[in-house]
Amino acid sequence: MKIADLYIRVSTDEQADKGYSQRDQHERLERYCNQNEITIGQVIYEDHSAKNFNRPEWTKYINHIKKRSLKSTLVLFTK
């Protein structure tokens, strides 16, 4: 069984206005998982700048998956 964690992020209001809102991304990823029989594990929302990869929620996520025994088989994201 495939289990996917969803990583959903925008860094600017402009991105959200152009159809990349967190809600839109979540709906697309959820639809993909449903169509491909993938169970959704955890959903991670991030709104931190993409200038570098020092993203607080991503860092928490990585630390979390290193500690848990059942690991997801996928991390899905858009763009």
C-alpha cells in the first residue's frame, strides 16, 4: 500500500492569486491520490520564502519522519 505525505506551499500572495493557492494544491494532490489508490498520510503546509531551503515546516517534517517507525512511501507536491 502506498502512503503519501503532501507538501503544500506558497511563498507569496501573488502565487496564491494565480491558481497556486494551498487549497488548490491540496485538492489537486488529493484527487491524484484518490485516482491512484494512494493513502494520504500527513499534510504539511508551508508559506515560507523559496529563496533558500531553510523552511521551518519542511525541517519539522524531515525530523518527524526520521523518528517514526512507519514511513510514508511518497512525498507529493505540485510544481
